[in-house]
Amino acid sequence: MKGKKIVLKGLFVLMISFLIFGSKVNAYNISSIDEKVMLVKEEEESLKDSEEDQNIENDASSSLEDEETSLDEESPWLNIVKIALIVLIGAVAVYFINRGETDETVKAKVLGEEEEDEEPKEVYYLNTFSEISEYCEKNNKKIYDYVYETEGENIKEFLADIWKAMKASINYGLEAEGTIPGKLNLKKRAKSIYSNINNNETEEIKRTRLLTAYAYAVSETNASGGEIVTAPTCGASGVLPAELYYLYKQENVTEAKILEGLAIAGLIGNLVKTNASISGAECGCQAEIGTACSMAAAAYAYIKGHSIDIIECAAEIAMEHHLGLTCDPIYGYVQIPCIERNAVASIRAIDSANMASLLYKDSKISFDLVVETMYETGKDLGSHYRETSKGGLAKKYCRNKFYNDNMEEE
């Protein structure tokens, strides 16, 4: 479609160039020819009046023939020059039009927007978990094998960069102090949560404390304008890093294993994006936190050595129990309830994977089915529960403070 637009623009520019420039060239040609014809006629009259000898008349006639021949010979060359200039002007115009369009396309991609009539490139040839599971079972492959062979070997280097960025956002957040930008005046709490070690701390409480601190670290970094990894979105960016970092630091999982889990998590996120949505503005927070929790649950189940069936069940449980979750950020900031919600989802992801190892044999709901359900549920949510901050906690908290009864800021 984009190519057709470029061709049509080019033809339009060429046509305009022909009408404007071509008419000027034709006018120039006609006027120059008329001048030459007039000169020849004057010369003829002068010759007749002077009644010079036949030799002079013959010379004049010969001169007239030479002029006409010169005009005949000159005309095709003028036409060639005219056409060449028109084509050149058209080509230059098309170049600048397309360059401007390219700039806008780049801007749209940076903002995460796409042209309505431009379909995104499809990388994966299997677009449901059931298809992928069947393919892996049939070919004796792991899910990450399917990712590597589809994406190419370069994906490994990319995943390593992603993991590096995730660790950096956690480490940065664990050291950060002060207040998060915005009129909520929230204090950054990741550092204090991380260091709040109780002498009688159980393993369960320790896990909760660390997962919470890691998730807060990333989410607070995001809320402060720092660098994070969208996993799958900014608002849900703390779930997957928190879980992977916990496994890496507390259970000594190798980075090679972490990257394989990350590949599986990415595939889960892509399935949701392909078959439903990861946008809170479209389907509520179930599409963001719900997807992040599924990604983390699937990665955790794999890292713990579970089968494809358990991995699917883990992702399904994680999504199922986020169905209907609204997106109602207070004042529109990705702070309340978003930061705390990331921590809750990181804990829930591990619990989902552990539950899946007990329940998968009798599971009636597939991951594909719960993704379809999430999408339909999201479409049924009112707009005030889809990132507009006009419903839920946002509405209740803000009433009689900074907004009027119509939720218009005063």
C-alpha cells in the first residue's frame, strides 16, 4: 500500500511539472519560432523591394530553407530537453516527499504507532500455543529452540542485552532515593524494602521482600523516567525482571538458563499481542500485568525444569486470575496502583507455576482460550477502566481534591 502511495504521488508531481514547466517550454518554443519566421519574412520583403539580381534571391531562398531546416532540427532536441527537465523535477520532488514520509514513519515507530494500512511483519509462523506445543513435541524441541530457529541466532545477543538492561534497572532502583516525580509525592521505597531485614525472617517472607524490592526498583525507575525493558509494557515492566533476578541471585540460576527462560517469556508475550492485546488503553490492566505475569510464570516453570504442558498451565493460571483487572492509574501516573501491582504479580507468577505443577493434568482451560477470553473481556470494559483515570481508584482518590464531578481537572 505504501508503494502505491509513492507511485501515485510521483505521477501527480510529474503531471503538475508537465503542466507548469512544459507549458512554459512550449510557450518559449512557439515564441522563438515566431520570431524567426518574422525575421525570414522581413528578409523576403526586403529582397523583393530592392529587386536585386537572381543570385541574391537565390541566396535568400537558400537562407530561408536553412532557417526552416534549422527549426525542424532544433525542435526535437528542445522536446528531449523539456522531457528530461520534467522527469528530473518530478524525481527530486518525489525524493523529498518520500524522505518526509520516512521521517514521520520513524517517529511513529519510536512512539509505538503504526500506520493503519501497514501490517506488521510476521516473524513467527505458528501463532498459537497449541501449534507451538505440537511442533516442539513432534520435533523433540524446547520452546526456546523454536524461538531461536525462527528469530535467528542474533536473538541470543539481543536477549543478553535485554537481560543486562533488566539487571541495570534493578540495581539502579535499589540505590535510588528521594521522591518520584508527580503530585502524588511518592517516596522511592525499593531501597528501604530491600534492606528491611527482620531477624526472624522466614524464607517465605524473604522471598516476598526481595521480589517486592526488585519489582519496586524497576517500576520506580520507570516512573522516574529511567531506562527499563518493556515486558511487555512500561506499566508492567517490573514483573519479569524481579522474578528472573530473584532466581539469578537467590537460587544461582545460570545466565544461560535465564536467557532461555527470557526467550520463552518473550514468546508468551508475543502470543498475547498477536491474538489479543497488551495495551491497558485497549483491554485494561489485565492485558499488561496479566500478560507480564503469564510471561514470568512460563519462564519460571521452564527454569524449574517443567514440561511444556506445565509451562502452558502456568501461563494460563497467571492470566486467568487477572481477568477483568482494570487500568485506573491515579492522575494518569504509572505509580498507584501500578508499582505495587508489579510486585504482587511477580509473587503470583511463581505461585502460578508451582500450582501448575500440581494441576496441569486435569486442566480444562488452555492458554489460547484464556487469551481470547481476556481480549473479549477487555473489549467489554468501560472506557473509564482502560487507562483514562476516570474510574476506579483514580476516580475515588481524586474526587473533591483536584477534579470536579465530571472528572475534569480544575
